[in-house]
Amino acid sequence: MQEIYGIEVSPTLISNVTEAIVEEVKAWQSRPLEEVYPIVYLDAMMVKMRDNGHVQNQAVYVVLGVDREGKRKYWDCGWRSRREQSSGCKC
């Protein structure tokens, strides 16, 4: 945070923020999905990410489904690094 944004953030603050949202994130991850999504979008956007002290372009993948009523449902996002088979976030 210091390098990128010029602010200091304590490990305690990061832990407190994570703890405050972890249950909501778990509930979102385990939500039931529809049986059918007529449209599914798979997309990627290239972003610069720091990896082992080096800044590299990485693809961040996004998966979005559209249900029968036309409502968009955000499913997941994640990335793959060159060193790892896959790493991802359950956003």
C-alpha cells in the first residue's frame, strides 16, 4: 500500500477488514445458481501485477451469466500467473 498508494496500513487493519467481510464473501460464494443461464460471458482484462518483485501483465478472467429474465449474475474472477498452475479470487 505504501509503494502503490503512499499510505501505510497496519496488518491489524487488514485483518480487521478481512474479518468484517469474510462471512458475507462466504455466503456469496455458496449462493445457489440457476440451473440454466442462456448467455455466459467469459472475458479477460490485462492488468499490471507485482509478482515476486517484478511487475508483469497478467490476465484477470471474469465470468458473468445472464439468467432467463435478462439479469446479469457475476460468477467469479481470477488470474493465472506463470509460476502457478492457477490462482484465483472468489470475488
